[in-house]
Amino acid sequence: MRIVLLGAPGSGKGTQAKLMVDRYGIPQISTGDLLRAAVEAETPLGRQAKAAMDAGQLVSDELVLAMIRERLAQPDTHGGFILDGFPRNLAQAEALDGLLHQLGKPLELALHIHVDHEVLMERMTGRRTCVSCGRVYNVYTSPPKIDGQCDVCGGNLHHRADDNEETIGNRLRVYELQTTPVIDYYADQGKLRTVEGVGEIGDIFQAVSRVVDSVKEQQAAAAEAEPSAVTLEDLEKKVATFRQAWEEQPALPVEGQPAGEQAEAAPAPAKKKKAAAKKKAAAKKKPAAKKKKAIAKKKAAKKKAAKKKKAAAKKKPAAKKKKAAAKKKPAARKKKVGAKKKAPGKKKKPVGKKKPAAKRKKVAGKKKRTAARKKRR
Ligand code: AMP
């Protein structure tokens, strides 16, 4: 979820942002924290920002926008973010809209934490921050157990340089003049929600969570009702993928057509088709003599195989052959064969005993010769 957290200095938006990070798993981006880190590290940006910060004025839009652009380009923001302390004026709000529009990820919620002016003054002058873990205390409303020491990690508590009365006065004036128009800007866009920032931190957070959750639900419902727009490019890609898949799939079997023919009729994938065409062409090219040779070769091979079988059969002793035959015949078949034997009718010559053509010719010749001899006698 992409959220902007609005509120005057001291409204507690930093504290709420940290709780939101834990609950929603999105990063907090605080321009105040980033600027303070730059000042401490004495980077060129920090050196330029320091004077404005010390005076309680806004740092130039140019610097802050460059910083935000760089931060939003980091991958941890892809699932959403909480902007804390930015935008601070209308120019920044418009620039943020432009940037998010470019990224195709518009802002989803502007959450305003409202606190009265007097309460803010008390909070800010009494504010102390742990330098080790960042926990925030207030010497008036939520003091640490030991003065100047963090309850959680024992770190030193720090009074921010810009938390003195003069600077605080300036910061609140700047807020009234420059940041309150940003609240109206988001109200006009229909993205503004307001939560009262007074009371227990946990109670305020419950109110914050209710708002975030309800906006999330609304967006989920809207997304379900309105499917995302499909571009022409998307459609063309889908058609191309479908066509490729269609061309590569084997055809369904045609009813009443023999399996062999079906295989021929089936539209083979492009590669297979090409291979088949090549084979056909090669077959056409074979001269008749070659074809004959190939057929003769096949016949010879068949004869050889038959001879081998015969020889093997001869080797088997009669008893063994019988046993093997009995084993092969299942009981039902054996019965059938028996029945056939009993049935009267023509005696058929067993197929295996058929004489080969050459032998038959020899026998016929012998018969002719004996007949001639008889005649002569
Ligand atoms: P904060 O911690 O948000 O109160 O910010 C501390 C100081 O940092 C402010 O008083 C400004 O001088 C500077 N600052 C933070 N955010 C911005 C911003 N968005 N635009 C300009 N100056 C900023």
C-alpha cells in the first residue's frame, strides 16, 4: 500500500509509521530522518540542508525531491511505502504525483494525524529520542524510568537540536502556511482520511489500522469489480503464444480412420513435417534397381530367419517339445482343440508339413518318369 502520513511536527506520525511498518511490512520513508543522517554524515546534501533545518525552515524542494526519487527507486518500496514528513508543500505533492504516475503506482491513501497546537508545543519541547534504538520519550507525558536513559536498550536520550521553543514555533508556522494546503489537495482527490492523534499510542494505532484496512478492502473490491485494462500489445502476445501452441500440438484422432492413416493425417509439428517430406523425396529419388535389391535383401533375411527357427525346432527332443506345447496352450484352448479332433469332417493337412515348391516339383517329376516307364513296359 502506498501511503502519505500527514501531521504537524510532534503529532506522533513518526511513532505511528514505525508501528505500521511492523503490521503492514512496508518501509517508512522519513525525509526528516534522511536529512538528519545526511547532516550527521556531513555529505554535500547534509551540508546544504543543515542551515534550513536549524532555522526550522523547509529544505529546498530540489534537494528533497532528488532524495525521494532515489529512495523510491529501491526495490523494498515495490510492495508499498509510508512517506513520513513528505510532501511538505503543494509543489512537493504535485511532484510526487508525477513521479508515482511515471512508475504506474499512484498514491492510495493520505492519512492525517490531527493534534491541537498547544498539545504539539508540549510534546515537542519535552521530546527525547534514544540515539541507539530510536525510541521516543516525552519528559512531560511519557518519561523514561531513569532520566536521560532508554528503558529498552539503556541508550542515551537525545534532545533534538530543532526541538527548542524558537525553532518549534517556526516549524509550526511553516506547517500552517505550507503543509495544510497539502491536506486540502488530497481531500480534493478523495484520498484523505483523518485520525485524532491524542491519547494512548496503542489506541491511536488502532484507529490508524482501521483506516488502512478499510481502504485496502475498498481497493480489493474495486479491483475485483473492474478488471485491469488489457493493452493491444498484451492481446497480440497472447494470440502469438496460442498460435504457436496450436501448431505444435498433435491432431486429435479422427473417428473411423485407421490408426496408420490418422498418423499421416495428423498435422505434425513443423520439424517433424520437414523430416517426413525429406524422407518422401529421398524415396522418390531411389532408382527401380535399388528398390528391387532392397526387396531381395529383405526376402533373403526372412528365409534365413525361418531356417534358423526350423533348425532350432529339430534340436528339441520330442518329449520336451510336447511339454512346451502343453504349457503354451491354456486349458480352455486345449479343450477346444480336443473337441475339434472328435468332430467328423475333412482331414486337413497340417500346415507345418506342407512341402516346399522345389520338393513338390521333384515329386511331380518322379511321378511323371514312373508313368512313362510303365507305359514303355
Ligand atoms: P521532521 O523530522 O519531519 O520534522 O523534519 C525535520 C526538518 O527537516 C524540517 O524542519 C525541515 O527543515 C526538514 N524537512 C523534512 N522533510 C522535509 C520536506 N519534505 N521538505 C523540506 N524540508 C524538510
